[in-house]
Amino acid sequence: MSSSDTLAADLRSTLTHLFRRLRQTKSTGDLSLSESSALSRLQKDGPTTSAQLAKAEQISPQSMGAIIASLAEAGLIQRSHDPADGRRQIVSLTAAGDAKVQEKRSARLQQLSRVVSELTPEQRAQLTAALPVLEHIADEL
């Protein structure tokens, strides 16, 4: 394995661990990871069908159906008939769903901010220097 391959593997492993820990951040009345992910996708991509949401989340339509039912029961999403095809339903965020996504993001930011504030000045400088490189990698993927 080349040094680039080793660095890429280490980067992937570290980022996977970081993202997993951030996703596990709990907030009041928390949702499952699948529910949180579906809400975040709806906020990012806008209203869609359950089938399209399942495909985007890479889960079965049956699993997404259960997630949609749970989120609808909690008042976080609403279902409406597709004007182009009355047999299909469009799923969209409610104001409460949007607030839940924002609450979760705020909790993650607070957790990350707490850890960053505990870094040494040298570690903070290293992290600051690495950010443009990470942004470049993200743009190139």
C-alpha cells in the first residue's frame, strides 16, 4: 500500500469515527439514527415520495414506511397527495420537524465546540491549518 493509500485509509477511518460520534449526540426526545437521517434529508432535499426517500437513504421501502409512520405520528412530517399522481404521497417536514433538525445540529455543534475548546493552542492551530485541505478533498470527491 502506498503512503497515499495509507493516509486515505487513516483519514476515512478517522472521519467515519468522528461522524458516527456526532450522529450519536443525544438531544431531548431524541429520534433513532434512521429517523434523524430521514428528517435531515427532507430538510436538505425538500419534499419527496417515501420511495425516493428510501432510495436516497439506501434502505428498503418497507423500512422507510415504518420511519415515515413514526415521524408522522410525532408531528415531524406531513404526508399529502401528489398533485401529479394521486396514488402517491409526498412527504415533507413540518415546522416541528424543521425545529427538531435544527435542535439536533445545535447539540452536535455544542458537543464539537466543547471538544475543540479543550484542545491545546498547538492542536487548534493544526486543526485550523487542516480545514482548507479537508475542504479541498471534499470538493474533489
